[in-house]
Amino acid sequence: MPAAIDALREWLSPWYLEIKFVHLAAVMAWIWSTSVAYVYYLVPAFQAWRRHPHDAGVIAQRDWVIDRFDRGAVIEHIAFPVVMISGPLLYWVGGWDSSATWLTIKLLIVFGLFVPIECFDYHLSHLGGNKRHALARGGPDHRERKLHQHWWFLLLTTPLIIYFTGIVVFLAVTKIGVGP
Amino acid sequence: MSDNVPSPVFSGSPRRYRRLALLLGIGSHALLYGGMVLIEWVWHGRAWIVGSGPIAFTAVSALLLTLLGYHSLMFVDAQYPPAARRSRHDRGPSP
């Protein structure tokens, strides 16, 4: 079995740069695919709702925007598994290990923060937390609860994602020497 | 613009955002620094990670994220500007 794994690694090693291309393309889609919708559509609609929480027109607009946003997150949520497959593949094929401290920090951020965030995001956008599904399953009150939950999620993850994606991309590009 | 309808009130508030920003800044850095200590010091026996440099860097970074987190929470959830200073832009786009 180890011989077969070594053979597979040997076979993949000439494709390192191609795997890296797939990884980078997926990372770009994961980071940026929802940004315009979030900044220019979702946030203004929710800010209007926070200032006028009982205005029927504002609520209708908020509900439409979050429904579209749930669907728009599909690109991000296809890209993320591609990142999570191509990244470890690069680590393995490239022969990286924990002596590269910049990579250890990067992987800690990815597995310690991004993976849990994305798991919850899948739930909110496509599974039990999807607002369209929530309305069909539990009625308007259930949908409203899920929407509030999603808004909490977006509020709390926005600074984390901005801060730590910046650090992760910086580490990946510069491969800066950290430690001894 | 439209009719008023009863709607549950969102539970976010500036006081809550201060606590949450602290939690985000300190919690995330405790997790990452703890992970680095486990990997570098406990696993590989490399003591540099418990030196003053990495600890100071982690503390400054946690402070930065706490400040960014607080301002982000307040801005994204429409707590800026305060109600008294809101202008004609306060409603956002018309439906």
C-alpha cells in the first residue's frame, strides 16, 4: 500500500503547478464570489431593515435579497471543497511539512476557523437554515428565526473572514520566514 | 413608503457587540496561538513560539481584530451613524 501511495505521489508530482492553478482559481472564487452581492445588495437591505424593522416594503426587500444570496452562495460553496481537496494535495505532492511555519499558521487558520465557518454557512444557505426551505417547513416565524440566525452569522464572520483571508493570502504569496 | 407590520426585534446591540468583538479577537487568537504552541513547542520542542516576540505579536493582532470586529459589527448592523445624525441615505435602496 505505501508503495502504491508513493507511486501516486510520483505520478502527480509533475502536475504540481496545474494543481496549484486549480487551487488558486478556487480560492479566488471562494473569497470574492459573494462580495459584490454582500456589500452592495445584502448589507444595504439589512441595514434598511435594522433602521425600519416594521416596514413591510423593507422586509419584503430583505427577504428577496437573502433568498437570492442563499442561491448565490452556490459558487462559493462549490469552490470551497475544491480548495479543501487541492490544498492538501499540494501539501502532499509538494512534500511540505510542519517545518514551514508560514504553512502551519495558514493551515491552522483554514482548519481552525474557515472550515467550521463554512460548515455552518452550508447549513444556513443550503440545508436546514435555507430561508426558502424554512418558510416551507415551519412557516414565517421559523423563517424569521433562521434569517436572524443568518444575520448574526454574517455579522460575526465578516471581520474574521476579512482579517484572516488577508493573512492567509499574504502567507501563501510571500511564504515569509516565521520562527527560528 | 410601505405599511408597518409586526416583526420580531433583532437581538443585536452596541453593548453586545463590544463583548462579541472582544470574544472574536481573543478567542480566535487563543485558538491559533494554542495550536501553534502545541505544534511547535509540545510536538517539535521548538521554544521560539513561547518567546516575547510571538506573544507580543499575537496580543497586538488580537487587539487589531477586536477593534476591526467592533467597528465592523457596528457598521454592518447599521449602528453608524447614530439615529440623530442620519441623513436622507438612511433608508437604503427603495424596494
